[in-house]
Amino acid sequence: MKFSPALETLIESLRCLPGVGPKSAQRMALHLLERNRSGASVLANALRDAVDRIGHCQRCRNLTELALCEICSDTRRDQRTLCVVETPGDVLAVEQAGGYRGCYFVLMGHLSPIDGIGPEDIGLDRLQEQVETQGITEVILATNPTAEGEATAYYLTEMLGSRGIRMSRIAHGVPLGGELEYVDGSTLMHAFTGRTPVVRS
Amino acid sequence: MKFSPALETLIESLRCLPGVGPKSAQRMALHLLERNRSGASVLANALRDAVDRIGHCQRCRNLTELALCEICSDTRRDQRTLCVVETPGDVLAVEQAGGYRGCYFVLMGHLSPIDGIGPEDIGLDRLQEQVETQGITEVILATNPTAEGEATAYYLTEMLGSRGIRMSRIAHGVPLGGELEYVDGSTLMHAFTGRTPVVRS
């Protein structure tokens, strides 16, 4: 015995959400139908609207419903500095940290030959073209400190390194507020290798 | 700085799902747009379809897109035995346990004066009418063993008790496979009060 067909379809469809298994999907479907039908309608419209309208920024590949995203079309930002990140979530994280006034390039992933994801799948041909034609003077590599993120950063260094632009990798080390005792060994070694001189003022 | 408006709307709408906070909603929205747009379309349609078509069974109040749900319209089931449960999920649980061949009455909640939920809000007027007019001979009270569920069961006992129908409450006790050591005190006391005599065969 199962629920009625339309309800079963809804439960099955909810499982496309990350982290939602059969039990959560059932709980969500029953909650929406019993307590929040208007919310369910709003969600249906928002999904439809997002799928139909949201595409990628022509320049930085970030998700947007415009041709050029808000950051790329903001003339007050430094158009010649690019920060390369993996996902739109990373852009938001850097923006919320504040202080960075350049533009972005969003890979929408990382190099992963094992999954068949090569340079073109993450838009590196477009990045190279931009660097060549748009007078980029600095590239900051902010891919994740994972094996794939590091490999992607290394590939980018090789690809763009010979063009006389400034390239840097964001620092890895002990997070602020973290305690040495609880930080893992590789992070700690990164923190030692990347140590900066202190100067008596 | 935030995401683009359509994306922000999607993230906000996803929060109507139970147990989904701002961070999960963001992760879900980005996942759908980056990796599973077809899943998002399917989900939008399933939500729309469910909201438009799923209503309540005329007889047992369970969620269904039919006038009478599959269980109520199944003539092989005993139409004169009713099991009273709180939610459609409870119906599924009893059905999956197997063995019960009667029908259901789904309260879609429980009595909760503090939230303004009275007898009529959980369909008790309809239940009373059914018991009077449809020759119900047995009612099994399977509301949850919570304060509200017990209060609802007590109210039902008072409401239907004088009509000469058999009424029972499902047993509460130590779950199968459970260990006495880890069972809470109230459950254990229930298990003692509800003990059944053993007979030498």
C-alpha cells in the first residue's frame, strides 16, 4: 500500500533535492498538503520561474537572469582583477566577507578527469580569452583547498602564468578563532609554510 | 550583496519545506540550477498538480485525488471497523505493518485547545455521524501516545462510549527488539499496567 498516485509523484519528485531521502520527502509532502498549500504553490512558481529565466552571466558565468550579472555590470568594481571560484555560493561568501572590489570568474565546478570534467567544461577557454582580450592584470585563485580545487588552481597557474599578470592563491592556514589543538595536520603545515614575517613597529 | 532576484525568490520559497533553513535552501537552489534543472521542472509540476488535485476523502478524510480513497472504496475491507489515526503518515504505517483489514478515520491533527483546535477542526462531528449512520461496530483509537493524542482518545471514548460499539486503544509498551534498560519510565509503567496473562499450553 502506498499513498495516492499524485502524492507518490510529489514525494518522488522532492527527492531530487540534495539531502532529502524517502522519509524526509514524505514528511515534506504531507506538511505542504496539510499545512501550507499556499507555500507549495509559491514554491512551484518559483521553481518554474527560476528554471525558465536563470542562466549564466556572459562574462563571469555566475547564475543570473540578466545577460551580465550585477557584479560584472557594476562600473565601480575593478574590471581588471578576477577572482576565480568554483561555485556561485563561493561568490556570495567572498562578497559577504566584504573588502574585495574586483570581479569574478565562476568555474561551476572543478577539473575532475575521473568524472570526465575537463578544462572546457569549466569554461577555461573562455577565461583564457578574457585574460587575453580584456586587459586583466591580476588573477586570484580561490578554488577550494581540496585535491580537485588544488589541481584546478595548478592548471590555471600553468595556463595563465606566462602572460605577465599577477597571480596568487588565497592563503590556507589556521582559521580565526580556531584553536591549534583542534586544527588538522595539513592545515597546520600550510600555516607554517605560509608564515609571514612580523615586523617590530 | 545577495544572489539575483529570481534565485533569492527560489531560496526563500524553499524555506516553506519543514526542516529547511537558509543554508540548506541555498544549497538546494544552487544544486537544482547547476545540476538538476529537469528535476526542478518535474518538482514544479508535481507541486502544482498535487495542490490542484489532492483533496480529502469524503469518508475517512485521508489525502487523495479521488472522491473516495482507495481504502474506503475497497469492498474487500471491513467497512464496519474504524481505526482513528492522526495523520496520513499513520495510515501508511499501519498499512505497512499489515494485518489490519478495516477502514480508517484520519483526524488530520489532534485536539489542542491551546492552538484553537477543537473537535470540529479534526472532523469529530463527521466521525460521530458516520458511527451513527453507517453501522460501525468497532472503533480502534490509534492516536499518538502524546499528551494531545491521549486527550483526543479520551474525548473520543466519551463521545462514542455510550453507543454500544466496541472501542479499544492500541497497546503501549516495550517495543519489540527493545531493551528494558533503555526504555523510558512511562513506557515501562504502561507495559506493566497493560500486562497480559500467560497460559501454560
